[in-house]
Amino acid sequence: MSLRLRGFPDHGFLVWFALIAGIAAWAAHLLFFSAVVEFVATEGYFWLFYVGNAVCLLLALVAMWLSWLIYRAGDDDEAAATDSGRMRFLGIVGLLVNGINLLLIATEGVYIFVIPPSHG
């Protein structure tokens, strides 16, 4: 699939999603886990942690993929004052932000694979 500047707009929902979905996924991950931890401990629904991790990781991965597409859509240098340069710059920012948030989500969620459910 060849994606050029004409095919991928340099503004709009997809660009915003690519830039901030990783941050939103990390924030939702923190809020969800802190909200359900007592429910999981008392009721034994440990699978909610697996679902929460999977959804947040998937959201951050989709945002990272869109950032990669934005990066590839710009074929000019990111320092250039052109639409293509702006696309490449936004793609780099999206890749960095989503990569960091992906690592945060994975690091915070790794304990569900280490701690057995009986210790909840």
C-alpha cells in the first residue's frame, strides 16, 4: 500500500489519534487498574487485568502504526517548512510518544504475569 501526502491528510482525527492515543491508553490503563484492583481481589475476576492490558496495548500499537504511516507519508526532511516535512515531524513525534507509552503500559502490566491470581 503506497501512502502519499495526498492520501493521508496532515490534519484531522487520524493525526490527532496517532499523536495522543498512546497517552490516553496509558492514562486509561492507570485508571482502570486502580479502579478494579479491589474488585478483582475480593471477587476473583483476575481476567480483567488481562483484558485491560490487551486493550490498552492494542490501542497504543494502533496509534504507533498510524504514526509510522504519517512518517512515511512525508517524503521531505522534517526540518523543511513544507506539508511533507510537517508530516514527517508529526510521525516522528507520534512514534516517540507512543513508543514510550507502550513501554509504560507493558512495564506496569507485567506483574499480572508474575504474581499468581491467588495473591490478589
